[in-house]
Amino acid sequence: MLTKTEFKIDAGTKIGYVALKVANLEKMTNFYQEIIGLTLLGATETESRLGVADSELLRLRKISDPRPQTRRTGLYHVAFLLPTRRDLGNALFHYLQLKAPLTGASDHGYSEALYLTDPEGNGIEVYHDKARSQWDIRENGEIIGVVEPMDTEGVLDAADRNWIGFVPETTVGHVHLKVADLKASDRFYTEIMGLTLTSNFGAQAKFFAAGSYHHHLGANNWLGANVPAMTAQDLGLDYYTYQVPNATELERLRTHFRERGVDFEVENGQLRVKDPNGILVVVERLF
């Protein structure tokens, strides 16, 4: 692969869920249910948990005295991964029927993706992966992504138009972040978190993964260098989670953090650490 580091996180690691700070909990909860396709799993006066079946994919937390999104680090988009092109076609048909806030539709070589924005300015990607045999994987392990127009007619033709919301196999395939320091982010996510750099757009964006996936994490500095970190009152990303396969891997990562002198906390069996951009990363075990 492009980056060789001593520590590698288990290849079975994946993104768990994304947590957002919101101003209007009811409006945002309804949007992610009625428009995007998630199911409400549980709710209080200040928090909603959404996902598919028994899997939580999104958490919304109402905050007091919120500040609207500005030029700060945080979430570029959360990407919901659907299992088939048919499922993506059903989502597109549904979004078009409801005149959802679609902002784009792209073919990335390894995937086909729809882009939307929620009522408080958070980016959303809804996508499916093409067969791995169609990915452009170079000899050094780099997985080449492209940005081309999506074949929307082909995607719609794949739909059976039986929309029931996101199917139970849906996951958060990746998270894409707005960062202040791309080099420091690269070092943190490869050397500390143990991800692999799978695609490198130099001074603009980098993509990382556990195992052989095209990316579980994207990072870009398109807002410019030295963007300030979010504060507790800024709307948008609260934190996001990685799920490692078992308790052994969680303990291995904890030991690695200690050996590297990383500041972290342990809370409710989770490891909580901030990246160089002030973004909270939470690691938990899957089982």
C-alpha cells in the first residue's frame, strides 16, 4: 500500500455511526427518516438514534445556543453504503419523487454515489460499491477514484421502485472530514489509528482504509489551511465511531496509544481520542 507503518488496525474494522449536534431535533429526525431512509431506533427529548434494523448509523443530539456551520473543521459528508445498485436506484427514485435536496450524482470508478445536504448543512452521500473486479487497483495498492457523471438512467433502470427505506444491510461505508492540517491528519490516521493510505490527492485530499476497502475515511483541506476547530456550540459533527472486531483488538489499540504517548480517554468501554483537527474519534468493539 502507499503508506507503510508498523501498526495496522484489524482489517475487519469499519465505521460504526456518526453523531451530529443539531438545532432542530424534530426537523432533523424527520428528514433522516422520511427523506433519507433511516429508521428511528430510539429517542429522548434531546437525542434521536437512527439506523436500520438493530444497527445504529446516525445519532442526533440537540444542543443549546447553537451556532450555524461556518468555516471550521468537521464533517464533509457521512456516506451511507447500500448493498446493490437496485437499492441505489430505489433511493434515487424516492429522492426525485420527493424533490429531495440532491446536490450531485457521481461515478467514482469503484462506486456510484448520490449527494444531498440536510436542513442544517451537513453533507450526505448515498452510494453502492461496484464489483471489486471493476476497481482500478494499482500494483502499489493505490485504489484510483474518479469523479465522472453517474449513469442516472442506468441506476433508475436497476430499481424495482419498491422503496421501504434503507434496507437492513445498509451501513456507514465511510466518513469524509474537513481538516485543517492534511499532513498531520495523514500521520494520525496512518501511524496512530493504523489505517492505510489508499488514495493520495497530494495537498488537497487523502483517503484511508482498514483492510483492502477503497476508503473508510476521507480528509480534505478544501476550506484552506489552518481552519479553526469546531467548538461545543457549533452545529455539525459531534464525533464518529470505528468498530473493531473484538475486545482483543480494542486492547491492542489501547496499548498502541499508550506506547505512542497519545492522549485518550476510556469511557463505557470505548476509546476516545481527538485527531489533529480537534475531531473526536470513538473506537468501540463490534461484539
